[in-house]
Amino acid sequence: MHDPVPRLPSLLEAVLSVGTDLELRATLQHIVDAAAELTEARYAALDLTDPGRDGLTGIRTAERPEPPEPPEPPKPPEQSELVVPIHVDDEVFGDLRLAGKRDGPFTDEDEQLVRVLATQAGIAIGNARLYETARQRERWIEGAAAVTTALLSGESAADALMTVAERARRLAEASAGVILQPTEGGGMEIVTASTLDDPGDIVGAVIEPGSPVLEQLLAGEPVFIDDSATDPRLTTHVRHRFGPSMMLPLQAGGRLLGTLALPRRRGGRPYTAVERLLATQFASQAALALVHAEAQHSRERLAVYEDRDRIARDLHDLVVQRLFATGMMLESTQRRSAGTGDTAKDVHAMLGRAVDELQSTVQEVRTAIFALQQPPADAPTTFRGKVLREAAGAGAVLGFQPSTRFTGAVENRLAEPVAGRLLTALRRALTAASRRAGVSRVEITVDVTAPLPDGRPGVRLTVFDDGGAGNGHAEGGGSEGGAGTTVTWQSPL
């Protein structure tokens, strides 16, 4: 046996090289390459005992060519091979296999050097496994947090399911992220699919009653499949496209929302035990987020219904009373016009006031009806809705709801950027009104039928409050004054 001391620097270099990378596959490649360099072997490979555990196949180095030599007869097949096991903790991770040494068979010295390398390799592999597991956990935890945030931000039910499917597909490095839900007929149907390619006919595929896997899915049990295309438990017409798969229950509080399926392509690497565990935990977290999002949407719908009740009360308190007062005014006018003490001019003025009040009432009713027609829990997208939202926000500060009127076809005639500037002017006027003392009434009027002083078609915003005398301001000229404070803003259309 030769003295290994002269080769100690090479051994130290090889030992150091196997620990230079924390990524598992790179670590294994360093081990194989270092063993080949250390023993001058032309061929080196690492045969894994359990490839599925880490989602890896065998690791090998490219065959090293013979150095150029004069022509000579072909050599007989190599008769020497060196096999050294690599232990990680108390298990055999794999066998380091070397062959084709350049200058003859492997020696005892070669074996000693490779065993030292294998010992260090076992430590490096254990560290790489821990790092890989920690990194995977971090990705899945971040993914679950992102899904929870997205679901609680007010997405629709269909968008929420797509968010879960797409995020899970990326985390699992799957070919597709699919969500199935129970059907009325007792089966399960694919309702959402996120795929790398066109989902095609995946959405709508049904697992019919009687399928061997269906009983497990409806019971909320996870199902792990080695090859979807050949597994007899699957019956869908799309199964032939996929290989390894996980089918995980979306279940929270004893309620089964559906199943999250994460198939990989045919021939894809199998899921590891760690990936199965993390994906199952992700599905549980996603199901809980879906339930909370649904509860939040229900609370928002309830708030809308309560707001509509408030609007109904406002209609009763404001509109009905105003109509009653107008009726009394007309009745009084009728009685007074029958006498001889009033002139026709006075009667005409009182009737004009009555007509104005009725027109104002009609505008209030139209505004209330439009507010009731807004989609529940949705931000307003129409100009009328945006004006009403500004008025509602000011009402929370003022303690009462401002009156809002629209004259003309505001939706058809008013476009950006004029609409944006009008909303800004409205916001400033309402803010100023809320800061004045003694304000008990605010009236907002948007008129797209009023021409500008130069005759051009324009839009006029008027915001009146009864908090004291003041001067208005205008864009493009024009202002109003009188009792209280009136702010006027106008612009060409």
C-alpha cells in the first residue's frame, strides 16, 4: 500500500470542494467530480438508494478521455471498479461508483481516500438537505401568506380559486394547478385550471361517481399518485397528459370546499415527502383563507343591505316630508288665490317655488335609486357613483348626508380629464365645508347643460352650504354668492 500523505493536498482540496455549495444537486455533482479527480478515474457516478426522497436521479460525471498516446491495440474491458457507500446519519444515501482508472486497478490507497471523501460527503449532503428543506418551507410559507393576502383583498370567488391554483402550481413546479369541486350528481368537476399551456378541455372534466379515487377525495383525504396516465383510480379523459400528482383536500372547519390537484408532466420527477407535506399544509391554509374571504364578502354584503335600509329611511324622512310640505304649499296657494288679497304675481311666485321643490324631490329620488343600483361591495366605476362616494365620505365627517343632483347626461357627456378635475374640485369644496362652523345643509349640483359665458358647452359644479356668507371660485369664470357659502367650478366639456 502506498503512503497517502503525498496525496493529502488533493484530498483536502476535494473535501473542501464538496462543501462549497448548499444546493443538493450541486453538492452531489461536486462529490462525484472530486472522487474522479482524486482517483484519476475516467468514470464516476453516484447511485442513489432512494431517488424519490430528494427528487433526484443518479449523478454522474462525463467519461474522462484517455490522454493521447501512440496507436496501440484496443485495451480489454476494465476489470477494476471501486464502490464506496455514502452514509447520511444512519442510512445509506447511495453508492459512489468509480471505474476506468488510467494507470491500472484501484489501490487500497484510492479506497482510503474515497472513504474519507465519502464521510465528508455524508455531512455535506445532510447540510444540503437541511438547507433545501428550509428553503422549500420558506417558499411555501411565503406563498401561503401571499394567497391569504390576495383572497382577503376582495377578489371574486372565481378569481380566488384561480389565485390558489396558480400559486400552488408555481410552488410545486407542477404542470398544472387544478381545483375540483363536488357536483350535484355525486362526482367532482374541474372548475379552475392554471397551466403552463392552454388549459384546453381541462376545465369541465368530471370524475364520475364510482371512480375508486372519488371516495377518498369526498372524504377529504389526500391522494398521491405516481403516474396519472396509468393509475387505474383515475378516470378523467385528461389524465393521460400527466405523471406524478398530488390531490389535496381544501378543507376548513370540517367543511370540504374542493380538491387541489397538482399534476406534473409524464415522466416528471416524483414528489418528495417534504413536498407532499408542504403542499398539504398549503392547501389547509388556502382553504382557511377561502372561508375567511367568503365570510368577509358576506359581511360586506350585509353592510350593503344595511346601507340600503338607511337610504330607504332617508327617502322617507327627506322625500316624503318634502312632498308633504309641497302639497301643503300648493293647498295654501289654492286657498289664497281664491281670495282677493293676493295679486296674480304673488300666486305665480308661490307656484314657481312649489314646482322647484317638486323638481328637487325628483332629483333626490333619482339619486337614491341610482345608489341602490350600485353593485354590492364594488368600487364605483361610473361618474355618478364616484360623486356619490365623495358625498358619502363627506357625510361621515359632517354628520349628515349632502344632497346631490345631476342635470343632463353626465355619463355620456363628461369624460376624462374633465371628470377627474371636477372630482378634485368637489373634494376640496366638501373639505372646506366640513371645516366651517354651523353647517347643517350641503347641496351638490353637477350640470352638463349649462353653457360657459363664451357660449361653449361646459360643465358646472356647485357646492352650497349654509355655514355663512362666502365667495365661490370657478375655473373658466363665474361665481355665486348669497346666504351661506357657494363654491362654483366650471370647465369646457
